[in-house]
Amino acid sequence: MRKITAALAAMILITACGGQGSDAGGGEQTRVTLVQGLAGEEFYETMACGAKAKAQELGVALDVQGPQKFDPTLQTPIVNSVTASAPDAMLIAPTDVKAMIAPLTQAKQQGIKIILVDTVVEDDGIGLSRISTDNVKGGAAAAQALSEQIGGKGKVLVISTDPGVSTVDARVKGFEQEIKANHPDIAHLGVQYSHNDVGEASRIVNAALAKDPDLAGVFAANLNSATGAGSALRQAGKLGEVRMVGFDAGPAQVKQLKDGVVQALVAQLPGDIGAKGVEQAVAAVKGQQVTASIPTDATIVTEENVDEPEVQRILYKAGC
């Protein structure tokens, strides 16, 4: 009788530990956590949707967490908690290139496979794979689009979030390189930082219009910068007169496009980033080959093409 009971107990233990999983870890299900840069934001929610779909396809147990602000002081305790829970792999969009090195180093030392999605850190030893939009290329595309909108001449201003965020820094770099190399009649007025605050972006544009009333264009490197800039342009009666290109293509950005606040958007492919992140995480856990760098594309969205099926497919969503 004791032998039968022991056998049943063993069967129950096997079922509880690994009955639903992939073949990683001796039959146990691979556990992956995605730490977003900002919970609830459409870019990261679309990334999570892509990751969830791929996780379901591969039989991966996926958990998704993220801070309420794009802030390393809020993301760090989440990373520490994830590290304590010891998943097999962590996908993460670091909120600062320097501040997130220490908590991610701890996770790495615990044997967790780290995959960087969207943003990166300065330590090249962190991130078995780095998957993101080619943001330098995206910034150059924004410069080309803005040049078309203003007829290739005039003064333009760039509004970014904060220095030290790898994605927006790269967008600014690409924008500036393209303007300098190929648009000699455009006067680049430099970069100002909104700290991801709508009110600050509005103040920046109001001050720019006071100093340069002939301002021709604005490149807003993220949603809040575009929202604040658009508010200032509306108040000044400059909507459509001062042309603007924004980054990303969530519902709010698309509404800005249709309302004439911005004239073009640079749409990333966050769903693809999430899916590829899960693929690379599984490969790392299984000891298979991992691709160190995976760039993804971006698409220019305008009022003329926004309703086309292939463009509709890449617009961001608030949930799966």
C-alpha cells in the first residue's frame, strides 16, 4: 500500500512541476518575465501582446510587469523582485542606460538570461540579445519626412525626453545626422528636453515661437513631447503652419495625425520586438544560438496612408 501511495505522490509531483511545459530544464516549463519600460503605454502593451502570442506558441510561461512611470527608481525594485522570483529569463526595456546596470548585473549573476528589448544599457556584457528599432534610421526618416513637410528649408526644433534614454538619444542622433548631411537649407535649432512632461514640452515650444516666430518645423521624439508641442501650436494659432513629425503610432498619436496636430508619424514594430524577445529568451535557456543584435524596421505614417490595411496592421493597441 505504501508503494502505491508513493507512486501516486510521485505522479502528482511530476504533474505539478512540469506537466504543461517545454523541454527546457528537464521537462519544466520555461518561465520568462517581461519588464516593460512603462506599464499601460500602448507601445509596451503592443510589445506584450507580441510576446504573449509567441509565448503561447512556444509553451512558455510569461509574466508581464512594468513601472507606472518611465523611471529607473520605479523600475529597479521591480527588477529586484523579478530576480528574487528566479525566472529562467527576463526581457526588459531598461529605463536608463546607467542606472539599470546594477540591478541587471545582479539578475545576471543569479543565472537569469537577460534579453534587452527596445532600450539598452551601456554595459555591453548585459543582454545576450538586444532587440530594438533602428532608432538612428528612424530619426533620419523623421528628418526626411519633416523636410518634405516644410519644403526643404526653414528652422526646426527637436524636443526629446531626457538625455540618457538610449532610444530617444539615437532618434535625435539620426535626425541631426540626416539634416546636416542632406538638408543644407534647414537650420537646426538644437534639442530641448521635456522630461517626458506635456506641460514642459508646451513651454518649450511657446518659448521657441517667441524667439523664432518663423519656426517651420518640430520633431517630437515621443508622445508627450508631441502632445505638449501640439497644445502650444494650437494656442498660438500655428497648427499646420508649423509642421510636426512625431514618433510612435498609438491611438493618441493617430488622433493627432488625423486632427492635423502632426503631419507624419514614425511607427515602430513593438509586437515584433516582443515576439523576437521571447524567441531569443527560449534559445538562451535551451543553450541554443542567440542573435546578439536584432534591429527592427519603422514606417512613416501620414494622413494619406493611415487607413491602408498594411499600415493599420502596425498601429499600436492598448491591449491584446
